[in-house]
Amino acid sequence: MNLNEAVQQRILNLCKEKSIPLNQLTYLSNLSPADLEGLINKSKDIDIITTNKLCVAFQISLKEFFDDDLFRK
């Protein structure tokens, strides 16, 4: 699994864990639906600013976002 795939899976896992639908995540993270769709469909690379916006929406730190088995090889 590459980094983009791990990020995509982490976003989906957190949405499920926190019961946040993707359309609500766009609102909470201040991302456009197209940007979030690009991340989910792996057609867009994620940057640290976008990751931070998602972390704010999930109410977790960047450390918590990346502290997952998906990012360990």
C-alpha cells in the first residue's frame, strides 16, 4: 500500500469510526467536495495543510492521524 492509499483508507476508517459522512466531512474540514473526492479516489495527492484540515474535522492531532498501522511497514 502506498502513502496515498494509506491516507485514503485512514480517512474512510475515521469517517466510519466517528460516524461522519463524507458530505459532512467536506463541511467540517472546509474542503470542497471535489478535493475530498480526489483524495478518496486517489486521483489527488494529499498535502500537510489538507491533512491538518481533516485532523481538525476529526478532532485529532496530526500525530494521531499518522499513528496507525496503515502507515507502518
